[in-house]
Amino acid sequence: MDSIFIEQLSIDTVIGVFDWERQIRQRVVLDIDMAFDIRAAAADDDVEKTLSYKTVAKRVIAFVEASEFALVETLSERVAALILDEFDVARVTLRLNKPYALRGAAGVGICITRERSA
């Protein structure tokens, strides 16, 4: 299976478990890798037959900006589910980084892979 990816998509959102985190917007950075067969698009050089990374990015940005989850785990699961539900991808791997959330570390986060249900 081929892969279409979006790298370092930066989005500000409410995320965190502490009271002070619920009062501010923090940046999360997403790397999204989507399994998608590009052969039909490539054979005809037809943009209508491929997965629009711009459309995916705009949808993910809107969702994440409007969300207010406590856990990066929850946000990651919901973004992966959104991509699988709304776009024709067989599998999505999502890496969510919360920069500077831990003193001494450039970032912390989670990486998940989810597949479309049969």
C-alpha cells in the first residue's frame, strides 16, 4: 500500500489535565501517514482520483482547534477515527507531539496506528 503523509501540522488547542492547561491554548504537532493506493491517480495524472492532503489537513485543523480534550491519547484516537471515517484510507498512523510539555524535553506525545474496520 502507498502512503500519503502530512508532516509537522501545527495546531493550537486546549489540551491537558491541569487547571492552568484548561485556560490556555497549547500547540500540538501532528505527523499523519495515510495508506492510500495512488496507482489510479498516477496512471491518469488525475487529481480527482487521489487523496487531497489539503482537504485532510483542513478537516483535522478544524477538529483539533475546536477540541478540548484532557489527554493526548483521546485526541489522537479521535483524529485517527475522523480520518478513517471521512476519507478513503485503509490505515492511518498518527504521531502527536506536545512540544515542551516536559521540562528538559523537546516534546512528548503518542504514536498510534489504526485500520479501517472490515
